Amino acid sequence: MLDMMAGVRSDEELDALKHAVSEFYAKRADEELERLWQSGQWNEQTLKDFANAHYRTPYKQ
């Protein structure tokens, strides 16, 4: 990755590299979610639970 970044010569190239890396990880996440769905580990209820979940870190006062 560092070798690729060393070859970046313009803002446009950096944007293209960022986009390619983002697409790579988005595809991997999508494949993993599909695997979880197909295996039955995730379902409609799991999605509803995530929609209503609050995972914020409590702040100390």
C-alpha cells in the first residue's frame, strides 16, 4: 500500500486510489454480510435490532 501511495503524483490519482480501496473494502463487507445472511446468523430481526441499538460510549462527568 505504501509503495502504491509513493507513486501518487496528483490529487486526482490520490482520489482514484482512495476510491479503489473503498470499493475493495465495501465489496468484502458486502460478501461477509451475504455469508452471514445465507448461514442464518443474520436475519430481519438482526437488522431491526441494529436499527434500534445505541452503541454510544457513555461519557464520564
